[in-house]
Amino acid sequence: MTAGQAGLDWAGLMRAGLQGLRLHPDQFWALTPAELALMLGIGPPSPRMDRERLADLAARYPDAPASADASLAEPTGEHRDDDT
């Protein structure tokens, strides 16, 4: 890095994450910069959710129909624990 380039304020970010957010070091270093910014409340705000944005999201990420052989219901019958 040259003298004219600005870098990240790692000391400030670590202080905010470790002291302010009370993260453990492994939690801090596992975060992406975007996740840390979101947790700290910095960065551009998310667009407001309105009908148009909801319709756009629904069009981009449609609900997939459940497959015929996939069932969430529990099987019927008696349940026995192996320990009893």
C-alpha cells in the first residue's frame, strides 16, 4: 500500500466488534465486511419493502411446489425409544 492509499481501520473495526458487539475473535473473523457493517448499522439502508419490491422478489425467487413424494407429516404408528 502506498502512503496515499486509505485502508480499513482494523483497530476501530476490531474494537467495535470485540468490545461493542461483544463478539469472540473467531466470530469477528468469520464475518464478512458486509455482515459486520450490517451489525454495526453502517452502510446504505435497505430499500423499503413495498408491494412492488415484494412482487419483484416473488418473481425472482418463486416458491417451489412441493414434490409429490416429499411429506412433512410424521408417520403413523407407535414410537418406541431404544432406551426403554
